[in-house]
Amino acid sequence: MANTWHYSKDNQQLGPVSEDELRKMAADGRLARADFVSSDGMKTWEPAGEVIAEAFTGASSGEASESASLPSVALTPGSNLPERVTFGPRLGAGIVDAGVGLLIIAIFTNLSTWDASTGERAAWLGVAVYFLVEVLTGASVGKHVLGYRVATTRATVPSAATMLLRYALKYGWLLLAAAGMYACHEGTFVFASVWCDIIGIGSFASIAESRQALHDRIAKTAVYRKAAVM
């Protein structure tokens, strides 16, 4: 095995440490079997309990079982960070979310007892509220379905402030559109449409090597497989 290692602990990626130090951490309980580890020679993050199993002399059978059930996590080439989700899968999640959004709009505009104008305004606000699920859970419904979630650029769970900033950048146009419709202000609605176009075009930035859409780059976030987020 390689001599230099990184490991995850309490939602942080730490290291580098030597192999000897990593084994000492396993033996004295500072490193758990379920904590992910990786070295420069590895292409994935692996549970420590599988990589240096013999070092966990005092570990319980329950802990061993937990590490055995954890998946490997692919690394971004040239780094010790998990591989980010590319444009294609993110587009797939977006299509799922668009479908849910259209369903919400249909319910508010066609199936509600409100008049058409009120229903349309409520529909935009309803879609904006729907996307708050990404702030609360780290992933939209589409991302949950495909097994992805939003994380920091270091693949750790982001703060609430970071998620709110990302939401404001990505979905703020929905709130603005709803406000424009309630106020019957055409200029506001036009600005919201331009904002939507910018976010849509900015999503193609995730094709680049960083695999971050425009709103991700500003909020310092990225999308990963759920298992990769520490």
C-alpha cells in the first residue's frame, strides 16, 4: 500500500498521514471502520475497515458489518476528492424535477378552485417552495431519485447558509416571477425570465472539468453521489 493517506472524519477530509499513523489511529479508535480512506495510488475512497482491516484489533463485529456494506467512491482524476456528477446525469435529475414542477403548475392552474390568474401566480410560488426540498435535504426530488446530492467543493455536507445561497442563485427567478405576477409588473417578470435563461445556460458549465454549473461556482458547491459525501 502507498505511504501517504487521506481519510474522512466528521464530514471533513483530513490528511495526509503516513500508513503507520493511519494504522495507529485505527488501533486506538481515532479512525472507525466506516470512515473512508484513500491514498495517491487509489482511484476510489474505500471504508477503512476493508483497506486496513487487521489494524482494527478492538473493533466490534457490528462496526465491521457496517464497513462491509459501504460502497467504494470514485475519485476525481488527479485529486483525493470524490468524482463529481457530470452534466448528463444532472440533466436527468433536472428532467425529473421539471416534470414535478409542471405537475404542480397543472394542479394550481387547472385543478384548483381559484380563478386562472390567481392559480397561475400560486403555481409559480408553489414550484419555488417545492425546490426548497433541496435546501432542507441536500437534494431535489430528481437528485434523490438518481442517488445524488449537493455538497461543498470538498465533498462535505454544506451549511444551511451555503444551501440557501445556492437556492437563491438557482431558483430566485421563480420567486421574482411570482412577485411580478402578484404585482402585475411586467418588467419584473421579464427580468425573472432573463435570470432563468442565465441559470439555464450556466448549467452547461458543468460540462467543464470542474463539473460545476454557474450557480455551483458562485456558491462553491458541486453535485456528488450520495455515498461520496463525507
